[in-house]
Amino acid sequence: MHGATGLAIGFGVRLVMFTVVFWLAPQPKKGRLEAVRFKSKWLAPLVGLVFALLDIALYWVLTHGFDLATFGAISFVMPLIVNGLLLFATVKLFAWREQMRGWFTIDSVVAGLWMVVFLTVVQGLCWLGLDYLPNHL
């Protein structure tokens, strides 16, 4: 997958995958993360879109920048760190304007860490399916 078609497919898959994470993880009925809250259940696709845009725009730059700054000493946990920063940025974007406060909140550190783990697993699956396997098969 090269060119604009590959970028569009990659963005679409990441958008769907991150939206699924944001939609399924905070479902309190199923015993999941109750501290992750949406004002409406229909805001999950919007949060997934914002996170996917941040991920596509900043993930590669932040990962390689931090790897360079730490001389690769903590490169094995760098995806967790970068996804944590992107999740923090997503929460802050939704708290930035007065009208959007409360649309998407994470009320505990543990819930935030679990969301980071879920997002990192999905990030790894997207990398495996979209970037690694097509180039090595």
C-alpha cells in the first residue's frame, strides 16, 4: 500500500480500531473502566477520530524523537509513553473549551494506564497488519 490510497486505508483502519477501543473500554455494564467517561455514547467516534489524527500526525515523530533523546535506552516502553502523551493531549483537547468540558474525561490514573495499554496493543496490531506484514510477505 503506497501513495494516497495506502494513507487513506491506514487512516481508516486506525480510526475504526481506536474508535472501537474508546467505545468498548469504558462500558461500565461489562465491568470495564468506569473512570473513563463520555457525556454521550456517540462521542466515542469523535474521540477516536481526534486520537487517530494525533496518532497519525505525531506518533512517529515523538517515538523517534524520544528514542534519540534517550539514546534508545527505554525504546521498549516508548510506545506506551507516546500513547500516554497522546491520550493526555486528547483529554486536554476536550477540556480546552468551556462548551466541551465533560465530553470525555478520565478520572483515575489506573483507568488512564489501562487505556494506554489498550491503545498500545491496538497500535501494535495496526503496525503489524498495515506496515510490517504487507512489506514482508
